[in-house]
Amino acid sequence: MEKILVDKALLTLDDFCIYLGVGKTKARELLHMPRNGFTVRIGNRLYAHKKRLDEWLEKQCEHY
């Protein structure tokens, strides 16, 4: 499963939950943040751009 997540450019909601270790409610909340920089909307679906997500996570870690 982890190999699949490494190879993907866009993470689905389920992939996002596994990758971050959060539940679906928190994942949806994060994906709906207007200025997070990693959300990609295709139709009605939200995806996380993995490379931008990793950059966002690094920035979040700098604050602590």
C-alpha cells in the first residue's frame, strides 16, 4: 500500500487519510481549507497534490 502512495501525484480522500493518519472528517476539513495550496478539485471531488502536501507539512512543522 505504501508503494502506491509514493507513486501517486494526487491522493484520494482515503489515500490522504492513510498518508496523514487522520479520519475522513479531518481530511475533508483540511482539503476544504481555501489557502492550503495542495487541494486539487476535479469536478466535485477533492484530491491532495502529494508534492505540495509534503511542502505544506514541512511549513507546518517549522511553526513548532
